[in-house]
Amino acid sequence: MLVDTYGRTATDLRVSLTDRCNLRCTYCMPEEGLQWLAKPDLLTDDEIVRLVRIAVTLLGITEVRFTGGEPLLRPGLVGIVERCADLDPRPQLSLTTNGIGLGRVAAALKDAGLDRVNVSLDTLRPDVFKTLTRRDRHQDVLTGLHAAHTAGLTPVKVNAVLMPGLNDDEAPDLLAWALAHDYELRFIEQMPLDAQHGWQRDGMITAGDVLASLRTRFDLAPEPDEERGSAPAERWIVDGGPHRVGVIASVTRPFCAACDRTRLTADGQVRTCLFAREETDLREALRSGEPDGEIARIWRLAMRGKKAGSGLDDPAFLQPDRPMSAIGG
Ligand code: SAM
Ligand code: SF4
């Protein structure tokens, strides 16, 4: 098992498949100039599947989430999903995506064994979408969401980040829309993980702001604690149920004590936390011919370095060198 020195066990693996993306969300990437990972440094499809197999068969991982960058840009995605779904024990498989292109591959992903998707969509207004993501692709995301739901990649979750002065008035509209389409909406607090280092605590929209805004139109009752488990989202029952809305308050109400994550970057580095400043190289071990047991040992050792918390409240907090798009959100 992947146990850290604070007694937490990681059972949830986030695998970044690429650091590239077809959007340029302002809270994630700069407009231009971001250096991509070099092609030879990226794990091959075979290397990814091998590491997932080691994680599932030797290290107790039960859930695998593919992310990026934009994971739908990875040509081998469907094959990777299919091979991971063949593993024994079979992990739960999900994908976090901006939804562009999902219209074309949702059914193939479902057939390959993907269980569900999280699609990121911050606004219902095409003009605001264009400002926020610097690309005019709003309709593509809506098409992708619809296809995911039709393909049965459910529950379809929608991730939204609210940015001051842009879409911070949209929380109730987003929730009404999500309820109408049977999507489970979760708001994510903006974190200091953008490549431009532009995050400011003073300006950010907090979980408290989101809830106050939602309560202008909806009745929200807290979900019982026992239903939350190690999930990062605190969830509220909307208007008496059965629908829920989630808020991931990574900054103002961190959930580090219950964290069950371990992360693998597209270039084969283990990260124990989004905010970690240290990484452990598995690619070198893979490519120098180490057996599975040795790779599992290195991964277990990496987890011993996992910190108690994100360190965001520490005045000496330093943002990791890797931006969100290269970590895998
Ligand atoms: N490209 C895919 C997408 O957007 O869903 C997957 C990768 S993206 C990095 C994963 C999630 O991280 C998205 O929901 C995105 O909104 C979120 N994200 C990116 N930068 C963030 C930041 N600085 N603070 C909070 N969430 C962020
Ligand atoms: Fe791309 Fe996702 Fe980052 Fe937006 S949040 S720029 S879609 S990786």
C-alpha cells in the first residue's frame, strides 16, 4: 500500500497524459510561451499502462483518473483506457477533460471501459468562455457534455472555477443549468498553480462566496459527513434533494488530512501533492529495466515524503515550479 508518515493511504491515482492543451484558461496557462515537455521525456502508452498495473496490482490503487493538460489530445487514450480496464483487480476509471472532442470519442471511451467523466466548464456565456479560455470553443464543450451523458459516462460531473469580474455572478445560473441537464456541478476554488504566478488570495472567489451566491436562489443543506469520505468536494443537498452541488475549497477549507491521492506526471514523475515541490522519477527506473517490485518500492518510498498539508497558509509558501497543466489537475 502507499502509506505516508501521517497514516494516510493513497488509493486514488491521477495520471497526466500530456501537458498540452487546446485551451488557455487564464487561471492555468499563459496565452503563449509555455515550454512543453520534450517528446522523448513523455511516457509511452506502454509505460503508462505498466505503471498503472504496478499501482493497481502491487500498491492498492483502486481508482485511476486520467487528466492533463488535455487528455483527449493524447492519441492513444482509448487504448490506454481499454488496457487499464483489463487489469485485475479492475480499477475505477475516470477522465477530467475540457470536453472538446468528447462528442467524437465519448462512446468509444465508454466501450473501452471508462466509467465516468469530469468536464470543466466555467460559464454559460460564449463570450465569457472566450475571454476565460482564450478560445472560441464553448459549443464544443456543450456538445461533449451531452455526448458523455448519452454514452452513459455518468454521473457526469462539471467543474467550474469562478473568476472575479468574469463569471463570479454565474453560480446560480450554472447550478440551474446543471440540474436541468442531470450534471453534478462542483465549484473549485482558484489555486496558486497557474504558470504565470498571477494568483492572489485577496481577489479569489471563496467557497463562502459561492455558497452565499447559490443561497440567493437555492436551499442548500449539508450532506451528512459519512457520505463525503475522502472526497475533496463538500456537498450540499439542493432544494431537499436528490441533487447535490459540491464545493472544493482547497484554499479556504483544505481537506489534506483525508487526502488519498498520488499523482503521476506525463513525464513519469510521482507527485504526492498538487503543491509538492519534490518529485520522484519513475521513468528512469522504467527505462533502466528495473523490475515491477523495485518500481513499487520507489513509489512507496516517495509517499513517505508526503507533507501533512499543502502549505498554502505558511507565509513561506512557494508555488511549485510545474504549472497545473503539467502536474495534472
Ligand atoms: N484540461 C482538463 C480540464 O480542464 O478539465 C484537465 C486538466 S485541468 C488542469 C483539471 C482541472 O483543474 C480543471 O477542472 C480546471 O478547471 C482546474 N484548474 C486548472 N487550474 C486551476 C487553478 N489554478 N485553480 C483551480 N483549479 C484549476
Ligand atoms: Fe487546458 Fe484544462 Fe488548463 Fe484549461 S484548465 S488550460 S482546459 S489544462
